[in-house]
Amino acid sequence: MRIDIITVVPGLLEGPFSHSILKRAEDKGLAEVKLHNLRDYSTDKHKQIDDYAFGGGAGMVMMIGPIARCIDALKSERDYDEVIYMTPDGETFDQGMANSLSLKGNLIILCGHYKGVDERVRQKYITKEISIGDFVLSGGELAAAVVTDAVIRLIPGVLNDETSALTDSFQDGLLAPPVFTRPAVYEGMKVPDILLSGHNGKIDEWRFEESVRRTRERRPDLLKGRDF
Ligand code: ADE
């Protein structure tokens, strides 16, 4: 999978993708993330990519011209399954959406800024609009990093057994159970006996019960329509 991210601040995204799991995915040839500076697609001598909103009001609007040239250039080189726009008024991102995006081919992600993009960009190019939550970031970059991380780690072969996505919170619709490591006793606080028992079947049962208990306590909304 190749993910092309279009941004006015590529510097914000240079860090996250050169580390840990994402770096490993790139090294294994399973995923590739490319950043594109929108200003490179401006034809203006000041590299302008935004302008005042028609009708007045505070805030600038990202122009269609540079975005169109960038997306058209990418599309002339390869096929894309989705052209995603990061925006607080998009569909809320969740594990289900991460799963389905991880099965796609190539993706373009456009990061919004200022008051957003000219509506005609959305009409002509965007196939999916994603929000990472009901709050407003100063740009779509950090949201794009969140989506890219959540998607790439689900691509088959990216994670090994120890980091397997199958036991993540949300992967089965439940929160993950508590985990412990050495020492078995810390300042009188003991690890549950069952985890030291060596009975794998009983340990799995305990973990499942703890998952359900934790989900019931913290996120009862996730259990609606399910019977435990
Ligand atoms: N851009 C600004 N805020 C955002 C959010 N919550 N999700 C996605 N993109 C955004």
C-alpha cells in the first residue's frame, strides 16, 4: 500500500513515519508513505495556496488549483482506491474503518488547513471524509498521522506475534484486559495468581472475562446489542 499525504506543513509529518512499526513496514516493502508539499503545486510566485472566502468572513480557504494539480499528477502515475480529506466534519474514525482501509490499495490523504478547502475540491476529488474526533486541530496533519498509523499496522505482515493486532483493544469490539510483567510482586501488589498458573485455557478465560468487565465499566456503549 502506498499512502500519499498532501500537506502545507510536511515538516509536521516527517517524524512519525521514520520510526518503529511504520519504519518496519516501509523496510519490509509493505507500505510506503510519501509527503507532498502543496506549495510545490502553486503557480503563483509567492507559492500561495489559500485565498479569502467569497462572501467575506474571517479565515482563508485552500484554493482548488494547487490541490487539483497535485492530485491529478499523482493519479496520472498510479491508481488510488480512496482520496481522503481529513476534516472535523467527516465520518468519525474507528477500528472498523482502519480495518477496511488496511485492505485497500493506494490512498491519497489531503490535510485541511485554515477554514478548509474550496467545496469544489470535495465535490470533484474526495471519496471519503474522516474526522478523528469531535475537536478541532489546527490542521489535518496530526489526524492524517493517526489514521496512517492505525491503518499500516493492520496490513498483513507488518506486525509480528508479539505486537499482533488481533489482541488489540477494539479489534473484537471489547477493550483489552489488564496486563502485567515482572516482578510478580511490587510493593505488596501481586500479579493475579491465574497468570502465573501456566493454565493457558484458564488464562484465556480470565482475560476474556476481564475484557468484558472493563468494557462494561468504561465503555458500556460498545456492549449494546451483545450478550455476555
Ligand atoms: N482537522 C482539524 N480537526 C480535525 C479532526 N478532528 N479530524 C480530522 N481532521 C481535522
